[in-house]
Amino acid sequence: MGNPFVKYSIIFLILLGGCNSDFHTKKWAEGALKNRPGITIIKNFIDLGFAENSGMIFGILNKKIPKTPSRMFIVLRIIILCALTIFIWNSHKHSLMFLLPFLFFWIGALGNLIDPFKYGYVVDFIHIQAGDFLNWPFYFNLADAYITIGVFLILFKETAHISFRKIKKLSH
């Protein structure tokens, strides 16, 4: 992608779309799911419910810690968001494919940072399972999903890179 305007426009649209979707789905969940029974979207696969998360991603440490450490999570999220912002800014000349996982991390970090100020907790509302094989014990939100997508993009890129090096090495 040679045109920087196109690259930065795509980055802007990814950030805007990701933040917007996270914000509006949490707002919807707060109004439509709080203090109500869950909704089955696909039986034995996806349910929507409501969970107040004072812990970290996917509800880890939720309700298992006093208020002071949960405030430390807010500080941790701010540090992560600042570090990601600096990293993305300093890496802006890299390709969009290089930046993409970090953009997803940034969206997730911002989305889960805003909620404690707005609601006093992070809004989680998506629950997945795979029949009897997997029943994910936590609810999560789109910010968590974006962070997970970023991790998978990095793992995929690194796995593909390692495989490519092995194939190249075997062909010589």
C-alpha cells in the first residue's frame, strides 16, 4: 500500500469502527440485558447475558479482589493504552498488516478503559460454548474479542513466517 493517505484512512476507519462497535454494543447490553434473563442466539454456542466485570479480560479476577486493586487495573489499562499509542505512533511507517494486531489491542484497551469511568465496571455480555465440549466460564465483550483477534493475528503471522522459513530452508 504505497499511498500513506489510504493507509492512514484505513487505520482511522479501523479505530473508529472498532471503538464505535464496542461502545454501542456495551450500551445496548447495559440497557437490554442488565437484570434480565439471557438470550440464546445459537443454541449451545452463543448466549448473550450481562456481567459486571471489575477484573480483567474475559472476567479474569472478577469479584475476587477489593476495590483498590480494581483501581490498579484502571491504572494498568491506562499504562497499556499509552504504551500502545507510543508504539503505534513510532511504528506508523510499518505496513498496515504489521500494525493491525496492535490497532486491535488499542481498541480493546480503550474500550475496557472507558467502562469503569462510565459504569463503574466493564460491561461483558457475550458467552460462548461448543455443546458439552466447551463452556467458556466467562462473559466477554467486543473489546476483549478485539484483543484476542490481535493475539491470533500475531500468532498467525509468526507461525506463517516460521513455516515459510522452514520451506525456504528445505528448498535450498
